[in-house]
Amino acid sequence: MISPEFTGLFYHIFTLSSHMDLSSYTGELAALATAFFWAVTAMSFEVASRKIGSIAVNMIRLVLAFIFLSTFNLIVRGLILPTDAGMHEWIWLSVSGLVGFVFGDYFLFRAFATISARIAMLIMTLVPPITALIGWMVLGESMTLQEVTGMLLTISGISMAIFSRRGEGNNKKIRLSYPVQGILFALGGAVGQAVGLVLSKYGMGDYHAFAATQIRIIAGMIGFAIIIIVLRKGSLIRNAFKSRRGMTATAIGSVFGPFLGVSFSLIAVKYATTGVASTIMAIVPILLIPPAVLFLRQKISWLEILGAFISVGGVTLFFV
């Protein structure tokens, strides 16, 4: 549940902005709003995953996102469904949706429930390096020395956050501070997101971004529906509606993530350079530190904080 203090922070920011001439910073402000939205989304889905399970959260939030996007596309494009998409878009964007939403997000949400959204989202800063690596291997895109340096910095920052020295005296050993299973879940989420992005880029081309997202969500819903039927997990969906806190968190995450997050990210890249927008939007792991301490009562070491800044710094090298 998002606290009144956190909501009040948004109100204060937008009230302050009304007294300033910020028209020349539309893209930058949209990118900052996107980062905040994704931080709210991560915290909401952490709560929801712990309450009703990752499969239920994924299926319900995709259905809600589909409703939001269908309404938006009907108003903006005059089409409630992406019927103007060609076979190329349908095939590759559907595969992208299966890889990104079903594979990637399933593991990401499992990571939320296992190691917290804060650490999971920190590991997700590996998405740009992995995407660049896949683009180099599959699409023949080049990787610069700066990007390789950024990759190493990102990995170093994540390592600082998830490893610690434990023991007495000279017997201290470097060990994982979080469950191996949770780390692997987050890595699976990062790989799924990266592969999904590469497939989206290839499949979307010049097609409308919101309609492309709608195709990906349709594929994701079908994928999770098959999983639920095959594994006979229908009871998870029914039981999810019995948890008020789980459903509230899922609804909040669905509004701030697939709908507002995607919308503001597109505004960001429209009015600001891709590099500036992507760099600002990459600060989610840093934004998650204060609410994790204040609202979720998580204990965070100074190495974890430093690791988050270094990891985000590595991500920025991919865009500057």
C-alpha cells in the first residue's frame, strides 16, 4: 500500500512545478516522473507478489493494462484493437511479449517476493548491458569501449550490493547477502526483459508504440492463461480477489507501470534526447532506497547504497 506521505510527495512536486517555467524541460520532467512511477510500481508489485503470488499478479495486471491501453488506443487512434498491424508486427511483437512479460516478468515478480523490489530492480540495471550484448551478437550492432566500461561498472555495483564479508577475524569470507534463488530469479527477469526489448525493436519498426505494447500484452495474457490452465492454477486467481491489500497493490502497480510508466517514457523520449531520458529513468534503484527504509523498514548497508549509485552510473555510460 502506498502511504499518504508518498502521495503527498507527488502532490508537492506538481504544486511546486506549477509556479515555475518548466516548459523547456518537458522531456526531462517526464523521464523523472517515469522513474517515480516505476519505483511505485516495483514497490506495489513486491507487496502484491507476497500476498497473492507472482502468477496471479502477472495475469491480473496484464488484464488491467490491456483495458487501459485499449481505452487509450480507442480514444487516440480510433482502434480498440491493433487490427492495422501486419503479420511481421504480430509475430515478432507476440514473441517479444511471451519472452518479456511471461518469462521475464514471471521471474522478476518471483524476485520481488524473494529478495525485495529494491535488490531485484538493482539487478535489472543489467538489462541495458545484456541488451547491448544481444544486439551485438544477434543484430550485428557494435559495442564501444564506453559501453563495455559501463557493463563492468554495472556488474561491479550490483556485486557490491549483493555480496558481503562475513565471519570473525581473519576467517571472513565473501558471501551472498541474499538467497541464491532470488538472485537467479532477478537475473532471469533481466535476461527476459533484454531479449524482449531486442525482439520489440525488430518487430515494431515504425508501428505505433502503444499499439505495439497492446500486442505484447495480448501475447502475455495468452501465455499466462496457458500456464494457469496447464498447471491448474485457476484457484490462485480466484483467491487473489479475496486479498484486499494484494488486489489494491496490483491495481496501483498496473496504473503506474504498464499505463503511466509507458506513457510518460514515450513523452520523455519525444521531448528529450534518448540518452538524457534513459539516464534519468535508470535511477529507479536509487529512488527505491528511501521508501524501502521508511515504509518497508528494510535495513540497507552503505555498501548497498554505494553499489546502487555505481550500478546506475554504469547504466548512464550506455546513453551519454
